[in-house]
Amino acid sequence: MVEAIEKEEGESLDKKTKELIAVALSIARDCEWCIAFHVKEAINEGASEEEILEAAWMAILMGGGPALMHAGLVLDALKEFRGGNLMYDVIIIGAGPAGYVSAIRLSQLGKKSGNN
């Protein structure tokens, strides 16, 4: 099954993009193990923290409250696989002008990355 994620000749999506989609789908399907696995794979494929969180926000926007509850697991996985140093530390429930849910940067909380 994992081999299906690999980009094959002639496909439009690279593995990083597919892993980001898998992060969102893992949240939408409430699969804790899948979230950890696909966050790790997305990091391995070069996805940034921002890209991974944006994929999580898309799942929240489409999946509502249940997806929001599982999106916190993305932060847990990022902390584990990035050694605890994150730009974002808190999920804030709210919508900006464009309707996007956002996270608070640690600097906005008066904290520095790594002081969790």
C-alpha cells in the first residue's frame, strides 16, 4: 500500500504532496496511527511544519469538530519527530477573514521555539 504513494512516471503528484493529502485524510478518518505515520513520512519527504499544518487545517475545514479533535495529534507528532521544536504550539479555534482556522505562533505567546 505504501508503494502506491510513490510517484510513478507520468503522475502529477509527488510523494510529499501525497503525504500531505494523507495527513488530512488521516485526520478526517480519525486514525491516530495514520496521523503519526503520515506526518513522519511528510517530514521525510521535505514538508515544512507550515505545509503539514495547512493540510491539517483543510481536514478541519472539511471535517468539522471531530477533525479538530484529531488535529492536535498532528502537533504531537510534529513535536516528536522534530525534537520538540515547533513554530506553533496551540491550536486556536477561530476563523480569519478568509475563513481559515489558524494556530498561534510561539513568538505571539511570548515564548521561543523549544521552550515547551
